[in-house]
Amino acid sequence: MSIETITSLLGTDADALLQYQATAIPKEMLHLPGPDFIERIFVNSNRSPQVLRNLGQLFNNGRLAGTGYVSILPVDQGIEHTAGASFAPNPMYFDPENILRLALEGGCNAVATTFGNLAMLSRKYAHRIPFIVKINHNELLTYPNKYDQIMFGSVEEAWNLGAAAVGATIYFGSEESSRQIIEVAEAFEQAHQLGMATILWCYTRNNAFKKDGIDYHVSADLTGQANHLGVTIQADIIKQKLPENNGGFTAINFAKSHPKMYSELTTDHPIDLTRYQVANCYMGRAGLINSGGESKGESDLSDAVRTAIINKRAGGMGLISGRKSFQKDMKEGVRLLNAIQDVYLAQEITVA
């Protein structure tokens, strides 16, 4: 996809996103993705040679191989959103082999999905694309619904089926978050001991985070702090929703904040809001990947390109996009994944 096509997809937002120069945290303070990211960042850490090898697998696969950026296909929706709700738009994805095919044909660095999906086909695909096993999930059969993340398998089983990494979710702010932090921290320690990389879905979840008609689950300050907790338990890569607002701490009047968080460290521009998320990932020492979000139909391609541009220009490491791609036919899904990757391959799109 050419820069002209990308610009056209952005429409009236093109100049605001492509020409913007960050005014809060300068890019010189960040540890940016690049071909030497493992040697520059992780070699100095406590990660073992086995972990470095598996991180190398993630960074050196697919269309973005060797760039330091990643494009990951995540499909845990069969549990998180029920299989029927997730796959009704395209029933072929009830068969996990098509999930793996989409990741391969879409040129992804890796595929992130469930124990069952990967175990069913591990001997056929583990050597063809890096596996990220999602080890915990919410489930929607309890009535009334509850929102908790529970373990669906062991770290050792993820290693047995050939995983390069494990992924987990913590609902920061929920009543169960303390237990989840302990469980995931222990799981990530074991994963590193076995040589696997770690990716954390750092989501906020509390009904009180919605106030006066504004949803602060996606505020830069709350999500940024969730990221900071994630890297503290040694997540190598952080997955986070793109920020949509700011000031959650002050609006809800809880936790701790500082006026400079809002006056100097960020602005209301989406690139600056996302850069604040990157800053909380140890200034980019742990990569930030933003989620692609739900499928909205005709706008999916332009929405995905917009999210990728914000992430890249903020100093992030890539995108992890699922529903926008697998709720379409295979050809259109591949096209969308390739469009995301083209943003990271475009030399004209630089860090703001």
C-alpha cells in the first residue's frame, strides 16, 4: 500500500496524524523499535538466551521481519466473546486451522490464540509460525456474567506444544485483580525459566471507571499505569487499547496523580496520549502493541490504518488485530493485515 493510499484512507485526519510533531515527551527519550532492539534492550536484561531466541522468532517472522515491529493475529474471542458471537460473521473460523492459515497468509509475526486451538494443530504449524498461547480467559457462561480472568492451562503445557511466548490478561482495577497479578507474575516467571517470551493484555475493568458519560477505561492515565504494572511483573510486550481520553484519576478522584501528568507529559492529541502509554512501558524498553478493536464493517480498513499510524508515530511496536480481519473472508482479512503492516514498512511514516 502506497503512502498516497494511506493518506487517502485517513481522509481529513491525514495532516493531523502524519505531520504532527510531538510536543510533550520527545522521541529522543524513547527506546524505539528497530532491527537491533533485542541486542539494544533485552541483552542487558535478565532474559535468558532461550528467551532471547524466542523473542528473535517473534521479531524475525512475517512481512515485518527484521524491522523491530510486530503484527500479531489474536483470536481468543471464542472464549472472551463466545464462539458464536465471534465466528457467526465467518463460520470457517470455528476451525482453528483457518486461524493459523490467516496468520500465515496475512504475513503476521505470530498468532495468539487458545490452548485448544494451538494444541489441535501444533505438530503441523509450530515450526511455521511462532505460537503465543493465551493462558487465561474470562468466560461468559456464568449467569449473571462475571468478569474475571482464570487460568485455562499450565505454562508447561504451552511450552510442550511449541509456544514461543505466553500471553495473559489482567483486569486492573477489578475486585479480582490482586489474585490475577499474583497468578500472572508467577506464570511469567515460569515462562521465562522455560525460555518463552511474555505478553500482557493490560486492561482496566471497574464500573466506577465510567463517570458523567465518559469511559475512563481507555484514559491515558489509567491505561498508562496498567502498562507500568505490567512491565513491573516482567512482561516483554504490553498489549493495550488505544487511549481515547485522559484524566481518569482526577475525574474519579482516586489513586495518585500529579498535575504535570496532564499539563506537561501529554496533550489531547492521540499520538501524545499513546506516547504516555509508551512512557509507562519503561520509555519503550517493553514494546507497546495496541489492539485493533471490534469490527465496524466498511470503516475497518481506514480504522486499522489510523490505529497503526498513531501507534507507530507514538513510538509503539505494532498492532494486534483480530476481529477486523477474521470476521471477513480470508482474502479481505489478509488485505487488512497487510495494510497494517504497510504502515510499519513505510519509511515516510516516522516517529513523531
